Amino acid sequence: MPGKRRQYTKIDGDVIFIDESGDPGLSQEAIESTQYYTVGYIYCQEPSVLRSGLRRLLKKVRNRKRYPPTLNELKFYLPKSDLIANGYTITQLQKYEKYLPEIREDAIEIICEKSKGVFGATLDKKKAFDTWTPERLGNYIFAQSLLRDVMNNISPRYPPSILYDGGRLSPTKTALFKNYVINKDRYLDGVGLKRYAGRIPSPSNRNSIAEPGIWAADMVAGAFRYKYVAEDTYYADLLKPLYIGAGEKLYWP
């Protein structure tokens, strides 16, 4: 999608990039159209190298006319409705979609070379608690797997920066979400379920256009969601060398 690249303070050192695939909506219509909602996590110790590799890939596929020229980020799934709203035809999108398998493979190869670990948390929305709101559900899965499945398994000496695409949250809900993650960290510490040192830093919201690490997390989220939507483990299996712990978690089996 077209848009300006927002400028952020550059963060190097250990980072966990996080993005979502699908949406946590719980209406009957939302469940029927998108049964699975997935959060992808990437642990990276040299984010500048990962960013450079993905930027080069984006430039290459654009130059070869294999990717929408106005889409300023790599994505596992093309955002069809947004692209159509910006003037693309169904025929054009079908042309680009035939190149997606190769682009996904190339992006995952870069992720495997330049990152230290990946994890995917997937929700089968048909098994979600109907008393929960989509916001509460998204926050719970994000924080639960970040802290218990990712942080507890990588156990870094110092907590890494947490960078995520917060597109589903308004500014007010973003502040509440960040407090939720911090409080979850304190809760796990208090009940003896925390195995990493230090306090988790407040997550930082990033516009995905400006942060290639989010593109990588989108690829991870997409790969695990694809496993359930398409009933095909191919892309998730490509990531297996980087699995953190079990590599994935299904909410709820």
C-alpha cells in the first residue's frame, strides 16, 4: 500500500519482532470468514542484517514485476481489499499471487539465515471463549506466548526490545495493551512461572512499512496460519530449524 515511511529511532541489539495474521474478531461472520488468528514471533540478535536482506528481496521482486509496485512491505498474504481500493484489478492480483510461493520461500530463507528463533501462536476462533472481546483475546495470546513460550525458552541475559505492528489497536487501547504485557510479566514472576531475568520492556509499536522486521514476523505468522487454513505444513516446516521450544502453540486444542 502506498504511504510514507515513518521515522523511528533505530533499534539494534536483541529484538523480538511480532505481527499478526488474520483477525481476532469473534462474530459468527468473522469466524466463518477467518477461522484462524495467528501471532508470529521472531527473535533476532542482528536486526540490521535481517532488515537489509528483506529490503533487497523487496527491491528484487519489484524490479522483476512480481510484486505490487505500491506495496511497500513484504507480506505472506497480499492485502487484496486494500490493493483493489488503490486501483488494482483482480487479474493483476492473480498475476502477482502466482509468484507468492517463491517470494515466501526466499523471505523464509533470509529469516532462517539472519534470525535466532521463531514461534507461532494460533487461535482456532471456533474454540474461543464467547465471553471474551477480540481485544482481550488478542492481548492474551500476544502476551501469553511472548512471555511463556518465547521468553521462557530463549532466556536471554537481558530482555530484548519488543517491536510489534499494533494496527488492530487505537492509541487508547495501545496504552492499555502495553500495561497488560508489563502486568503479565509481573504476575508470572510472582507465581514462579518466569524463567528469564529482568523485566520485560514496554512493547514498541512500529508501522510495518518502516520496519522490515515486522515483514519477517508477518511471514512467520502467515506460515503457521497457512498450516491450518490450507492444511499444509510446507512453510511452517521451512522454519523448523529456528523453532523456539515446540515452535508453535494452538489455542485451544
